[in-house]
Amino acid sequence: MRYVRLQMLNETFHLYPGEFKHLQVMRKRFPLDLKALYENQVFSVTIESDSSLSNVKLLGVPVSGFSCFWVPLFDKNRMEWAVEKLTELGVGAIAFYYSDHCTYNAKQIEKISEQDRLSRFEKKIWAAAQQSGNLSPPKIVGVYSISELQKDHFTGRTYGWTLASKDLIQIETIPCLGSLEDFREIEDLLDDRLTHFVIGPEGDFSNNEIRSLRNINWGCMNRSTILRSETALVAIAAQLKSPWLPFLHLFSKGTNE
């Protein structure tokens, strides 16, 4: 655990429920100096042997990741693994989606969209964030139909990306990775400060979906093999701060060849 979470009670900081017990299980010695996160602020704190806090000092505000990954619905255990890895790699937001070839039926989609199901993913995110030291874990923005990509307020304002057997990538422009813009607030999945990476579903997009999505500018990343959805997620997220731009080939608007 690289940091602890805080809560505010009676205008006083306390450890988030379960944090102190976790530190005890890890056999940490007290007093213990650690970083702490409260809402969107990072503090340095000293944790005493009775779980009280001292020497609480504000360090600053973390800058969240600039990317939103659209994750297709597939096997739950594999999805949880993918969410953990995306958290460790510092993505800004995660949106689950379903498409024509989704193996989930309508009832299953409705069930996984419920808050208690999404909360299970959030627990995985927090565990991975604290283990990796990610002070700005990704926000789950919900479960959506792939048709959201066709909305007028999405097209032309944000950036999309897709990896599937057809290797389609939508690129209007690439934001500077070293930008100092404020990425701290994630208003919703259509925030134009986020770069959207859409990982293709198992079984690929249907021909109808490909035709309907052609109103977005697409490009291509060439691969000799077809990646599983969770492999594609990690492969792209791991390259966000690497010199991967030469591998992208821009296409003219309305084409995917």
C-alpha cells in the first residue's frame, strides 16, 4: 500500500474504514509516515498506533490521466483483471460498452449496469491504485451502447481509438503527452480533454456498426496478430507515454482502407 485514503468526520481527518486494519495485516510499524488521499487532494500524514493522525500536511493535487478507455463487455474475471491493469497504468476514465456481437443478453447488461456491480470494479480500482501508488485512479463512467460514439457531441470533440481484427483507429488529432493542461476533473465520458480509446469487442464490430461509425475519422495501427480485448487494453495503455506516434497512420475522412 503506497498511500491511505482519508475521510472527514467532524472537520477532522480520519483513516478511511479498513485502512488501519490493512496496515496491521501488512505488519507495518507505527508511527508510520505515508501519503494520504482525500477527494482530490494529497497529504502527508503520520499514522499513530491507535489509528489517529498527526502531522497532516497538504502536498498538492494529483493530475489524472488524459485517456478514457472504452472496454467491451466480456468475461467478468478478465474484465476485473483489465480494470486493475488500466488503473496501474494511469488511465483517466473507464467506460464499459456493448455492441452487436456482445455475448451479454439484455438482462445481463442491465444487471452489470447496476451500481452494486460497478462498485465491485471500483473496489478493484482502489486496491490497484493504492498498491501501485496511483493517486488519481480512473473513474468508471458507466455502461453504454457503442452507438454513443456516433453522437454529434462526441464526434469532432474527442478522440477515439479502436483495436479489433480490422484494426480501426479514429484520430482527429493527438494531444501532446507532455501537456500541462488541467486533466483533474472528469465531467463525463464526453469530456473533450480526454482521449478516447475504444477497444474492439470479441468477434469484432459488425458490418452495420462499422458503416455507422464511418462518420468519425479513422486511422489504422497495423498488427500481424489479432489481440484479445484485455491484451489490446494493456498494450495501448502501456504505450501512452512511449514514442508510439510513428505507428499511427492517418486516413482521410470517411475511409478505413
